[in-house]
Amino acid sequence: MDFYSTTKETAGIELGVYMCGIIAILSSKPVTGRLVEGLSRLEYRGYDSAGVATVHENTIFRKRAEGKLQSLKNLLQEEPISGKLGIGHTRWATHGSATKRNAHPHKTDRVAVVHNGIIENYQLLKNELVNSGVQFQSDTDTEVVVHLIDQALQSGKTPEIAVTETLKKLEGAFALAIIFKENSNLLIGARKGSPLVLGIGENELFLGSDAWALAPWTQKICYLEEGDIVIMKHDIAFDYVILNEDGQPVTRSVRQLEQEVNVASKGGYSHFMLKEIFEQPKTLANTISSLIDEKNLKSLINLPIDFSNERLTLRLVACGTSYYASLTAKYWFEKYARILCEVDLASEFRYRDPVLGRNDICIFISQSGETSDTLAALNLAKSRGCETLAIVNVPESSMIRAADHHILTLAGPEIGVASTKAFSAQLAVLCLLALDIASKRKTIDDATMKEFLHELLEVPNLVAKVLQDVSVFDQLGLRLSCSRDVLFIGRGTNYPIALEGALKLKELTYIHAEAYAAGELKHGPIALVDKLTPLIAIAPKDSWFEKTASNIQEVASRGAPIIVLTDDANFNMSSSEFHKILLPTSSPFSACFIYTVAVQCVAYYTALHKGTDVDQPRNLAKSVTVE
Ligand code: AGP
């Protein structure tokens, strides 16, 4: 596989940002405290219960608690457990409600397991187990794994064989960490469809959902591959063997990562999301400068892809916020590179049997690089012979490994569940890619290219200007916090930014928010307009401004409160309630970044006034690894 990186290859942190979090430690020292610390580094993923289990004096001890990690910490204060071998888990409920009985680890007397993913054939397996007399303690799919291993152990199989045989019966996705009552020196891990990393410490070994969870104790990380089983033992020394899905010993490279251990800190901000909003001048500068030769104003993107084919179609595929970045890019690819660009939701693309062929280049955009719908869509495109490009924020993620080519966004680890700096970095990469293709296809001349690249190099400063005074967003947030419904509108590239603004408001404040193409409002949605439904218009003074102003007036005349984000200082209108947020003047390119940061701030401050959980909004996970 041509594993091609355009930007500086970094042995980065695999923040496989999954819904559940796994930590496991085999050590010469007590592990309970560090299991909990590891879980705290996985909290950002979103979860609703947590638990740990250890092996000590041939007994498995387990503690679990609903809700936030503090509940588990309190329980362990009252009822501590010991051991130099243990597993821990933060659970985002899929099968079975978010209760203690469904919290991991799941166990029998002989074996305990933590699991990330979904066992798709669990009902069949559960029925067989129940018919054989097994009594289930939970509603989870995971528990079938525990009982299958337990039954194999009872039949005299070794732990290694018991696990190997059990895994062959499972369908679906799993990352597992497994401990055994009789073996206080044995830890087994397995990966299929959910990431799992092996950490190599001093006289101890680790398993984690991502390398970052292990960062305080080791920088030596081995990324397990699909189908791998790792058997870790502490005899005289600490050692491990990795078996591939055929049961053959394999060697996987061990990487020495430069991990930002302190990325878990909020750096003085009240929320990770606020910190990441304010990081954008820096993260945009990192991403943009990694792709532009600033001295000669030339693109540094040089993908080994021939974009000259006149019959080429670009197909952008993504989910959520990344999908809105794709919708924005469609305008750039078609306007500047004159290349046909289709945009699909990954969850639709993978099931609509799309017409794909060798004239299609499929681009997959993802912060985590692990979203299952997007990953499945990527694999579908590959199976149809399409060339694939992944634009991803997490190095070493599954999409980076699966795609023919990749471009890294250099936003750094994004902890807030609501994506901010990763989105603006995606816009930067997509914008530069569109210009790079346009330049190669000669649909823009060199002078224009240099002008556009110069504009992009100015984007971090413009974004910094927006963030110089956020009091306007704070005041607007107070006003919006009492709303039940909010409408967003925009034209051209302002429309997908309006969509992103509506999503940010929805996911952070739980206020119902919808975005429409400004010209579309009168085709039905204007029926929603009333004096209780504020309208937020994304209206930079660009070629679409006059028409957008008319659409705003149509809404104002029906009594709706009007909020206009614009750089037109003179813009005004008579309406029952009118707010204008003045933003820096810029080119259409740069406006996307300016108004993106503005709508992020609107959502953040509204959530602050509403008192919702900004970093871990209800029901959400950082990346969606289930369908
Ligand atoms: C972003 O604010 C949302 N939390 C969500 O829509 C996210 O963008 C989506 O799940 C896609 O995630 P990805 O970029 O990691 O693939």
C-alpha cells in the first residue's frame, strides 16, 4: 500500500477517540490508582459509567460506579482493591442502559473483561449460553465474551487458548483486555475493529484505547493491528508476544512517541472546548504553514495523484462537523479547480450502492480517523478501485492506515467532544488542496494562486482578531440561552458554516437549531419564523451579501429577533430585536474561518449561560464507532 504522507510525518499520539475507554496494567507495583488515572485521561471520550478490576491473591476484585469517574474514586476510597494486575473501563452505553450492572469490567469468578466495540452476534451467543445454563448479570453484549472464555477455562483450556477460541466466535468490533483469577502475571489484549495499543514501561506493560491514556507512564507504544492478540506475562521479566489473526507470532514496530502529556490540562481555560477555540490561531498556523512554502508562495501538497483527467470526480465523504467541512470545500473545488465534487454523508454513502469507478477520487474527512461510518465508506471506495485520500487529525488512526494517501490536519489532540480546532484545520487543508489542484489544472494562474496563498497565511491573524474580544459572544449567549428554537442562514460557503453553527448550538446547548440556505427559507421553513425564534445570519460583505440581506429582511418583517454576523459596519435594519456582531473584513476564503470561530463562540457562551456540560454534552461521544 502506498502509504504517502504529505506533511511532516509525526509519530503522533493515536487518540483513537472512541466511545469507550480501556486501560490495563501488568506491573511490579500496585495498579489501582493508575488504572483510575488512566481512565481520567479517557474521560473526554464521553461515558456514563466506569469500573476497575484487579487480580490479587488468586481472586478477582471489582469496583464499578454509574456516572462520572468521581463516583468510582469515592467508592474505591471506601472499598479499596489491591493488585499488581488490573483492567479499567469508561463505558458509553450501547447495549444495556447506563447502570452499574452494565458497567465494565464484566466478570465471572475466573475471568474479567473490558471491551470497546459491539459484538454483533451477541444475541445468538447469549441464547446458546443461557440454554447451557449460564446466568447473565447484565444486558450487555460484552458479557458473552466473559462466559465463553469461562466455559473454555472450565473445560481445561489454557487462558491463551480459551481467548483465541472465543475470539473466533465473535462477529463485530472489539478491543479487549482480559485478566484471570489463576494468573496474576498474565494480561491478554485483542483488537478487531477498535484500536488498542500496547505500552512498554519499566518493569510493567500496559494496554490502552489510545497512547495518550498511557502517556504518564510510557512513550514506547506498539499499535496493534487488526486481528492481533497480545499475550503479556511477568515471569522473571516482563515480556509479550503478539499473534496475528492466524495465530502466528508477529512483530509490530514499537514507536517512541513525543507525547504531549499535559494536553490533558485545560491550560487555565474553564473548558477544553474554550482552550481549543483559542488554540486555533496557532493550530491553523501549524496546518497552513505545513502545506505552504511561505517564501515562494507555493503549495507543498504533492500527492501522487493525477488530477488532470477531465472526467475526474472528487467524492468527499464524512460525518457531522467533518461533513460540513466537506460541503464548504465543494464550493472551492468546483469554483477554483473546476472539478466536479460530490459530497456524501458516510452513513448514507456506505449503503446506497454508489456508482464509483476509476475516475473517482474519494476523500474522507475525519477528526478521529476512527468513525465507523466513514471508515466503512473508505473501505467500500477501495473495494471499487477508487483512489482514496484521508484528511485526518489523529496520526496512526485507522483511516490513515487504510487510505492510499493522507494529509494530516495539525490541530493536535482535540479533547472537547464538540469539534472546533479540528474543523478549522480541515477547512485549511481542503482549501489548500482545492487551490493546489486548481493550480495544477491551470484553472487559476500563478498570480492568483500566490494571492490566495497569501490570504490563507493571514487567516491565523484574522482568527486571532475575532478572539480578541469575546464579550460580544458572551452577551449574545446570554440572550440566546432562553431560546427554544434558533434558525441559521447563509449563502455560498456561508451556508455550510451556518450548518456547522446550528450543529454546535444543538450539541452544546440542546437548543433546537436548524440551518438553511438563505434562499431556501421562503420555500417552507419560513413558516417556522415567529417572534420567539431568533435568526442568526452568516453575512459577510461578499457577493452573496445583498441577497442574504433581503432574506434577513423577509424574516425580520415577520417579527423574529435578528442576529447578523457581518463585517459591514453600516448594516442595519428595523426589526423588533436586532443584534449585529462586527467581524473582520476578509476575502471569501478567509471569511469561512472567521465566521466558523464566531459561531463556535456563540455556541460556547450560550452553553455557558445554559449551564450544560460543555466538554461532554449529554448523549454525545467524541467519535462514533458504532452505526
Ligand atoms: C463534532 O462537533 C461532532 N461531535 C460530530 O459531529 C463529529 O464531527 C462526527 O462524529 C465526525 O467525527 P470525526 O470527524 O472524528 O469522523
